[in-house]
Amino acid sequence: MNELQQTYDNTEKFHSAEQMWFWFLYSKSMQSGFINGHRPGSRKVCELLDVETMITKLFLSGQLTEEQLAVMKKFGDKRRAPHQYIWAENHAAYLWKCAMEVLESAARKNNWIA
């Protein structure tokens, strides 16, 4: 097995767009204490810059809105999704769901989600 195959075999795909988003935000916030944004032995199928680039492209193409990004950031920092049954979070939950569908589709095209 060559080095490239070994590197690919040791990567871990995400289970969902939410998992990818939470990993991205956490890794960005902890970047100084981690190697390349993730713990050794827990290599992800993509790098932080890959996710950031994908999100930027989705925003610039109009697939993600500023309002969706604000909700993603706000609740991502809280490490939870907004809840549709909490009245004050109902609209945010809708925006979150739509944004995660866009992220999921784009991440699947990149083969980042199992």
C-alpha cells in the first residue's frame, strides 16, 4: 500500500452536515492547540480550508444567505442546533434546516459525508 492510499484509508468521513459544521467551528476555535485543526489519529476527509472554501462558494452563489450563516454561527458557537419547538428559535430552526440541506448536498458531492 502506498503512502497516498494509507493517508486516504486513515481519514474519517462525517455522518452529517451538522457534524461537519460543529467540527469546523470547534476546530477553528481550537486551531492553536491542534495540529492542522484536528487531533492526531482523527484525520478528517477534508481540511478546515476546504470547508471554509465550500461555504464561501455556497454564499457567493446565493445558495446560503447571510441570515442562514448568522444562525449557523450563533448556534454553532452554542454547540447545538436551534429547536423548532422553542418559540423563540422556530425561525432559526427553519433557517438552520435549510442551510444544513445545502451543506449536506455540497459535502456529499465532495464525498465528505458517509
